Amino acid sequence: MANSDATNNPFEDNPRPPEEDGQIDELAELTRKLLDMRYPRPKRVLRGVHPKSHGCVKAFFEVRQDIPEELQVGLFANPGQRFDAWIRFSNASVRVEHDLKDGKHGSRGMAIKVLDVKGEVLLDDKGRRNQDFLMINQPAFAFANAEDYLRLNQIIKENNDDPTLFFAPLQVDVPGVTAEQKARILRSFQLVQRLQSVPVANPLEVSYFGAAPFLFGADRVMRFCAEPWGGEKPQKLPANPSANYLHKALVKTMAQRQDVCFDFKVQVRSQGEDLEIEDASAVWDEAQTPYVNVAKITIPAPQRKIDGPQRVKRCEALAFTPWHCLADHQPLGSINRLRKAVYLASAKHRSARRPNRRRGTKHRA
């Protein structure tokens, strides 16, 4: 099965900084160094991002029968088509730690792997054609582009995963930081502060967003989200929440007999509109570009084997990247270009550092 890095779309000619390729190469190398720092031998290497899983669930991804004709594109081309899927819920924190570290909330993730799609894919998934949708519980990324993300990772590498100094230019003059960069740092700080104030008591009861832009057919751009049926539920944390309270909430909900459903929605814009492709911290105004419901996600219940060794092993073996996708949904923008290199570097390094079972080392894929 051949892979393709790009499609013939009008957005590939968007100007990108000449230094970006070097920044992305440096980020890939930093990813490997950070993994070795976090997981010195003989520890098992976890994911570079979202290493803490709350659990993986089986699901169905079904295109709506009433999807508007103009949105019948790519994965959504055939009304009523249903795909098997896996969904992994996680924390975005780069280390496995308390779900409420230092009493602060954090970014939560929902990664959907739609299995065995039809059509050209940009990157195959261990020989299969799958479509991944990676989402977080806010509509924008905290970091706008490769330049900012590289600076963040350089700082956390030098400060044992402490990102505090990234925001130092907001308090003191830092040589080399321009006014434009400082404005982006301020926006990043505001997004992080907002995340840390948003409680999530149950990962099955909140909305998730793709945050970055993606191709939608030949000449349009989409952003997407998954919203639980009935909208987000009020989130009330348990008293004295345990370190893994989100996992416990997921397991408890999936032990019940009622299916959990999400609406999968897209915003779509065309050439000539403000697409904000190169800024992943941007948000499209829903008043101007409303979300349209295009698919239904069903997580059938009960699922009582989330804690079982086979399910845990399967969950850890899943590799997610936005580049597991149909050509019609090519990732766009600086953040998505760096994600290709960083996610592949993480997956390859995890694989290379797996313990050798012949030596009697406990192995989990």
C-alpha cells in the first residue's frame, strides 16, 4: 500500500517559514531525547504525548443518513455507512501523573481510529487504511505553530518538563523574543489558564475538538468536534478525587447498559474566507461558520473488559496520528506538519525501546 505525503490541493502553496523544516527536524530529535529522559532504561517507553490512558473502548462511526449533499466528501461520502472504530481517552500531560495534579485541571484527549476506510490514505496504519481523528477538550491548541512548540520543548528539556519559563517574556524582557512572539505567548498563557480551570469529571460527558484545520475535499477546509448527546453535562468532581478518577468514571459508565453516543460535527470554509490555516490557536466563530452534524459515534455498552490485560495491551499498541487519514482530509498548517514527524518519532522510539521478552522482561505493547 503506497503512502502519499501531499495531495493536489490549493492550500499547499501557503507560504511557510523557510526555517520550519529545520525546526520540525529538531522537534523530532527532541522527542527522542525527552522520551529517554522520562523513561530511562529499563523502563518501558510510553507515548510522547497523551501517555496516560483512561481506557480504550470499541465504537461505531456512522455517517448520518441526512448529511447534506455538499458535505458528502471523503469519509462522509456515503450516507448511512458505518465503520468499526476504537476510541482512546487520555490526559495530554507528558507524564503519567495524578489526573488533578497540584489541584489543576488539564487537557483531556479523545482519539478516534475509524477502521478500514476506502480510498487513498496519506499514511497507512500498520498496513491498514484507517482514519484517525485526534481531539482535545478545547477548540484551539495552546501553541500556534512549530516555532512556538519548539521553544516550549527546548524549555521543558532543560527544566525537567517544567514549561514555566516559556511564559517568562510576559514578565521580563527576553532577548530575541519579538512583539509578535510575545503576543502569541500571551494567547498561549490564556488558553492554558482556561484549561486549568475547566473541570472534567467523566471523559464521556464533555465535548472534544480537532483544534487544527484539515482539508475537506479538493478545495475546502474543515474543523471538527465530537459532542455528547444532549450536550455537555455539568461536571462535578468526586470528593477527594483519586489519582485515576477519570479512568474510574469511564469504567463505571461503560459497565452500565446504556450506549454512549456523540455527534461528530464539522465546520467547513472555502477559499476566499479567513481560513487561519497556519495558526492552531485560532478558533472559527460558530456564528459565522456553524458546526453541522455529519456522523454519529456509538460506544456500545456494557463494555466490562476495559481493565483486562488484552484490552490494555491493545490500547497501548494503537498508534494515533492525524496523518492516518484519507487524502480528502489532509492535515493542514504548521502544527499538523510537525505532528507528522513528532508522532512518528515517538512511535518508532517506543517500538525500538520495547523490552525483550526473551530476557524474561515483562512486556506490554
